Amino acid sequence: MCGIVAYVGPNQAYPILIKGLYRLEYRGYDSAGIAILDKDIKLYKTKGKVADLDNFVKDKDVTGTIGIAHTRWATHGEPNNANAHPHFSNSKKLAIIHNGIIENYSTLREELITRGYIFCSNTDTEVLVHLIEDIQIHENVNLMEAVQLALNQVIGAYAIVIISKDDPDLLIAARKGSPLVIGIGENETFVASDATPIVEYTRNVVYLDDEEIAIIRRNQELKIKTIKNIDKTPYIHKLEINLSALEKGGFDHFMLKEIYEQPRSIGDCMRGRLNVEKGIVSLGGILDYIEKIKNANRIIIIACGTSWHAGLVGEYLFEELARIPVEVEYASEFRYRNPVIYEDDVVIAISQSGETADTLAAIELAKSKGATIIGICNVVGSSIPRATHAGTYTHAGPEIGVASTKAFTAQVTILTLMALMLADKKGSISKSRFHQIINELEKIPSKVEETLKVNDEIIRIAKIFKDSRNFLYLGRGLNFPVALEGALKLKEISYIHAEGYPAAEMKHGPIALIDEKMPVVVIATNQGVYEKIISNIEEVKARKGIIIAIVTEGDKSVRNIADYVIEVPDTDELLAPLLATIPLQLLSYHIAVMRGCSIDQPRNLAKSVTVE
């Protein structure tokens, strides 16, 4: 979570660092700070937004060509000025920024207090900078060696960058379980949590692996060692992000931009993987493991949040098309319940960022049991692609809005392609049915484009329900995960309580909530259980509930009983989630705007959950 930016080079550091923090705002945070080294370390930090920090330092000295900056999402210690990063060592010769959690910080803190160290914050991070200084003093070692020794005592996750008054040309960076990327420029070097603050200056980056330390010295080549002092050769990747993807492009919010990008992002998911003329679906990233997946006795999908909802859609698709049993697990629970995992299981890990801490931990558990791990994620070079045996990128492009939109439809598209590929290889689907689905899949981007034209109607509905305190979302079959995702979007950005249910489960409890004030969103596209969903709508209407229905274009039956109707184009039943989710994204967006909520940075949330 949080955000890290650091710089060393010939230019003034402050403009680069503050712009980097603005670029990282989407990650979620509650305070911000910066430290610039000239003759001394000048440290400024404040609770609030990056703009508050920018205003705070306007009359301060920010000269210097090396520095570190941070946005904090509170874990240990409430959001306030003292707990904001960076943190000084007691001598004020060292300053550190840190993402992650030091699990044994309490024990280390008590020991350091007995040695005379004074703590100015409640954070676990301050423990680490004092520990590094203590080792440097008592072991008489240089800063890099002190960091190595300190990190060997630490339990937990970290991405850190340190500067030292005694070595004004040096940055030390290290990571374990929290991402760090190093940008290699012309006589200058950048460090960040992800590539967004770097792409403006260089396309050449190095992704640190777990337990690696980067020694970044002005005008010298990057050196990498492990915490066990093993030398590593930096591998330079080329960034493919366009700077325009990090701008709003005329939209009021990134979320709205990303909703409207879905015709393109879904098309990009399929490009080079779907050939309708030749009747081929091929995901190159998993070809070497296709026999293993095809013959798996079971597929386990692990994910969190929106990615978990995509996994639920995947469950329906794999079982329907490839006839392989599927279980969908919350990654955050999977690792703690001693799950039964066999060597012939295939585990599919889904994550937009590729850095989700719970999903990474679940991957390691499954790998230790001998399972084959396949990754689906969006961010090239992230941790999950490096931790899995094989996988595929969604190619959705940067998603800045905290509430995932295009990431969800991209993940569902990849799962659809994967299920079709497996079904074709297994012969579990007829050739005619296979061609029917892929022909319809090719049309989905244009049908999403058509779906977006309901925006004006959704604005009208949003005005009516913006002050509602509760929503219910109902769906059946493949549309049940869509109901869950719609409810999550509303909760995330409008702060309205919302719950998603299988429509048939209404009778088993939730129907007690229905009254004339309760808006009920029903995904009622024309599918195999269409008559059943009509019966469920009638049950709600009999109790004076208000129905907002997502229906297939030309529908008459639901239109006759629903209070509000939003139409989506007709498509194959298996592809309905890709269209039905679009109006729900727009509804949550417009309600949140009308309520004055922070759309791209909703309270308490972060884009990438890199801590437990």
C-alpha cells in the first residue's frame, strides 16, 4: 500500500519527488512526507494529502539532489504528523521510508529502548531505522552492511529506502513482500513503489526481488546484493506504459476514464489470443502447462476483492466449458486453514497489481504442496508473475482508480479465453458451440461501447437513489458474481451499505429487509434461469421493494414489472457478465459523485493491498 519515491542525480530532487507522490496518490494514503539531503537531512511531513505537504514546504528549504518521499497508509499508529514518514534515527544522520509491516517490531523496540533509543512515533518503521543505526555504531560497519544485518533480524514485509548524512551520494533500497522498482536514467536513478513516477524520466527499470538490497550511488552503476551478501546481476526491463495512460484525458475522474476504456482494454486482452477466422484461442503464457491444466483433477482460484468476483465467474466458465471442478478461495483465508492441496491441483492466482500480499502468501503455500501455479495479473514485472510457474497478463493498461473496473472485465475476459482454450483441447465442447462463443466474444468490445450509451439513463436513476442508505443486488448463475461486484463498487466509493446475493437466496433471510425504501438491483439478462429471476423480482415487488433491472435489449417481461430498466445488448449467456457489469460501475460512480465522495481515492482504501 502506501507510496515510495526516491531520487539521486544532477537535478533538484524536490520537483521529481513531489510529482512522484502525486502520481502515487491512487495507492491510498493518509499522510505524506519528504526528506532531502544537502548538507543536512531536511525532513518535512504532514497528515493529509500530497497537496497539503506541497503547501507546507512552500517557504521551506528544499534544495538538494538526493531525497526520499512517502505517502503513508496507517498500520501501526494513527494518521498524524509524528507517524508520517520519513523517520529519523536518533542522531538524525539517517532517514528512512518504509512500506509493509515489521511483525517483531515490539520486541525490537523494547530492546532498543533499553539501549537508550528515544522513539518519536508509534510506528514499526522507526524501530527499523534505530536498529540500523545501532548496528552501524556497535558493529562498526558501513550503511549497506548495517541494513543487511538489520533485515536479517526483521520478521515481516518491507520496501525501504534510506539516506545518510554521512554519505550524501548514496541511496540504499531493499524489499521483501512489498514492491520496489528502480529506474535507470542518464546519470540519475529513481526508486518507486511502481513505475508510475518513473515513466516520465526513463523506460529502463530493474525490479527488486525479495530479500534484495540495491546500492545506488551517484554516477555509478547499480549494485544489488541479497541480505545474505550474495551478488546479483541487475536485469533491465523496458517499460511499456504510455504517459498519457497516467492522465485523466479529459474525464473528471480516473474511474470514469477507465470505465470508458473497457472496449479497448477487453480488445487488448483478446488481441493475438483470439482468431475467429481460424477458430483458435491460444494463451501463449500457459501453453507449456496446458496439458497439466487440462488434466487437472481440480482448479483452485485464489484472489481477493474484485479479483475474487472475477474468479467466481471463472468457476462457472471452467466447469461449464472445460468440465473441470473448481473451488474459489479468498486468498486471505486460504493460507490459514490448512487447505487440502494435491500435486495434481492447478491453482490460478488473480491480482490486478500482482502485489497482493495475501495472494502471494497463498501462492507460496500452494507451491510448497507441489501444485502448479498459474497467474493472471495486469502489471508487468510485478511479484505474482515472478512467483508463479506460468501465467498471462491482462494488458488492461494502468488502472489508477482504486475501485477496479476495467481490471474486472479484463480478468473475466482472460478466464473466458482460458476456459475456451481448455475446452477445445479437451474436446469437452462441440465445434459448433465453440465457434458460436468465440464469434460472440469478438463482438464484446463493440457491445460494451454500445452499453456505455446508457450513461444518461443511469444518471437519472442515480439522482433518485443517491440518498439511499442500503442497496441489495441480486443475480443468478453467472450474474451472481456480477451482483457481488456491483454491491462492492457501490460500497467502495459511495459509502452506501450494499449486499449482493443469489436471487434465490432472498427467501432464506434477506427478504426481511425489503420495504418501499429498499432499492433492489437485479441482473436479469436473458439466460437459462430467466423465468426464475422473474419470479424472484415478483417476490420483491410483492413486498413493495423498488426494482432497478439490468435486462437484455428488447426485454418485455421484466420491463412490465420493474420500476427502472437499463438495457444491455444481447450476447451469449456465458458472456453476459462482461456487459451487465458496465451499468453497475456507472451507477456506483454517479451516485458517489452526487454524494460528494472522493472517487479515485475512497477513504480507508488502497489500490494495492501489500500488507496483511
